Amino acid sequence: VELRIAFVGFGNVARSFARMLSERRAHLDEDYGLRWKTTAIATGAHGCITSDVGIDLVEAVACVERGGSLTDLAGTAAASGSAEVVAGCKADILLETTPLDIVLGEPATTYVRTALTRGLNVVTANKGPVAFAYAELKAIAVERGVCFHFEGAVMDGAPVFNLVERCLPGARVLGFSGVLNSTSNLILTEMEAGRSFEDALREARRRGITEVNADYDIDGWDAAVKAVALANVLMTADARPAEVDRQGIRGVSIADIESARADGNALRLVARGERSTSGTRLTVRPERVPSTSILGSVRGTSNALVLQTDLMGEIAIIENDPGIEQTAYALLSDMIAVHERAARR
Ligand SMILES: NC(=O)c1ccc[n+]([C@@H]2O[C@H](COP(=O)([O-])OP(=O)(O)OC[C@H]3O[C@@H](n4cnc5c(N)ncnc54)[C@H](OP(=O)(O)O)[C@@H]3O)[C@@H](O)[C@H]2O)c1
């Protein structure tokens, strides 16, 4: 049986995943008995298509990368828009990778809700649906007997959600602290090396790691949305991004960094979640942490997350110098999980 895949969003992450999937076709079949075909792709400005026989992913990637329209691909039918594709495509799994919206998490949340309600498994790398509607979407997935996976929402493909769900049964997450935004960490560590904020931001842009709107990174929104995703999934918080006590790195000066260093500390943009009597308290702010601590020692684009648990004490996950392939891998690992669950039935 072939897993029928529909893409909504076919940008950097989805195309990197499409390449990975095409290159590993034989391995996936040999190692997991996973066979797949692509039956729909929806984009914002590069057309929306469906195909019962299967879309050639290599051709689709090349088409978008030369700025063409997917509707030019042979053997495909044009659809009027993404909403129509999500509501009507013949697929077993929807891969959602549209841009993050920090105000409402839309249209991604609507796409995910529609697909789950139709009985499709959903895999997303988008933080929005998890930060704005996790409890509701998870309940629909359970009710419909399908998977809702989102490993790529925090720390790309590094196992965060899967680690807790699959490897820490019976343990409760009491809190977390993390360096979760690569752009901010690159800027802070470049400033430690003497560069100005503006030069360091330019370097982050040059490496292509900033959000389309780099203010999301610098003002702590990206880290806040990730903190909410962690709290909602790992601590059943039902929080929203606007509730995070948030301060970004815009006001940080070289003098702040020097004074932290004089005391053996480093400045890091830290996202924290703590249980309190009134619920879960979430903060994102520049903090002085010991230079030799886990959070103090992550440099450049690297990320770190420390989970406090009741039965397993503290566990740390470090992702060293991630790139787009690590996000694509999140989609692959989630897709294999969907396949394995289907195979068990
Ligand atoms: N890049 C990373 O390293 C990274 C890491 C972790 C998570 N993520 C998350 O992964 C997601 C994708 O990131 P990306 O870097 O691949 O972004 P991207 O390159 O900007 O791609 C976004 C894709 O979504 C399409 N799109 C926009 N609006 C749409 C709509 N209403 N319906 C259907 N498609 C729509 C775009 O189409 P057009 O190009 O035709 O407009 C494009 O194909 C984001 O949510 C991001 O936060 C990214």
C-alpha cells in the first residue's frame, strides 16, 4: 500500500524534505516497507495541483525553484486554491509547512483542523497550530483515530516531543528552560566576539536563518511561540503566545555582554516554562547564565533545551548548528511514525 502525501506549503522546508524523500525512496521501502506517492501540492504563488497517478517530486521542486507554476507539470490537475486542496485531496497524510503567523496561527490551524476532521494524518513543521490550538487539534486527531505530529515545531528534527512521549513514559515535565531561537543566539555570540548588533544581524540574514520578518526573532516572538508549544504539549498548559512575558534582544548592548562576562556569565535569550499555583508561567528574556552551564555553552545557531522532570531529573537536548535538512528530517521522522502506526493496525 502506498501512503498518499499532500503538501500544503512547498517552500524551503518542504522542498528539502521532498529531496530527502526522493533520495531515500529505496531505503524507506527496504527498512520500513514505506512506499509513498504525492497526490497534491498547494502553494501561495506557485499554483495548486492534484494528481491521482502521482506527482514527480523532483520535477515539482525544480519547477518551483525556477519560479514556474506547478500547474505546468504533466499529468496534474489545477486546483483553485489551498483550502480546496486541503478539503478535497485524496491523501492519507497532509504535510503542512505554510509560514508562521504569530497573531492567530492562520491559515495553518484551519488547514490542520480540516485535514484531521477529514480523517487525514497531519505532520507539520509550523509552530502556529500547536501554539494556538493544540488541545482542540489533538482531541480531533484522537477522535478520528489519526496522527497529529509536529516534531519540527521546536528544535527542528531533534527529538523533543517524541523524546518525552516515547522515551519518558510515566514521567511528568515540571518545567523547561531553553535557547530556542538561532538568530538571537547567533547575534548574542557574535556580539561576544566584538561585532555590533547590526553586523551580527546582517550575518544571520546572510546565512538565511532569520524568519522572513526578522523582528519575530529579535523581539522574542519565535521563542515565545516555541515556549507555548512546549508548554501546551508537555505541560498541558493551553497557553497562547500573547500570554508569554516576553522581552527580546533588541536592547542588548556590548556593555551588557561584557559585564555578564566579567562575572563568568553569558547573555542568552532564554525561554522558560514553570508550573505555578495559577497555571504555567512562561517567560522569554535575555538572561545571565553561567558560561559553563548548558545554556551558556551553546554558541552560534545551536539550540539547547533543558527539561525538568519529576522522575528523571533534568534532561538536556542540544542541537549543534542546525540547517534546513534538520527541519526536513523532522517531517521524515514524523512521516515514518505515521506509517508505523498504520502498519500496526
Ligand atoms: N526554515 C526553517 O529552518 C524552519 C525551521 C523550523 C520550522 N520552520 C517552519 O516551517 C514552515 C515553513 O518554513 P519555510 O522556511 O519552508 O517557509 P517558506 O520557504 O517561506 O515556504 C512557505 C511555503 O508556504 C506557501 N504558502 C504561503 N501561504 C500559503 C497558503 N495560504 N496556502 C498554501 N501555501 C502557502 C508558500 O508558497 P509561495 O512561495 O508560492 O508563496 C511556500 O511554498 C514555517 O511555519 C516555519 O516557521 C522553518
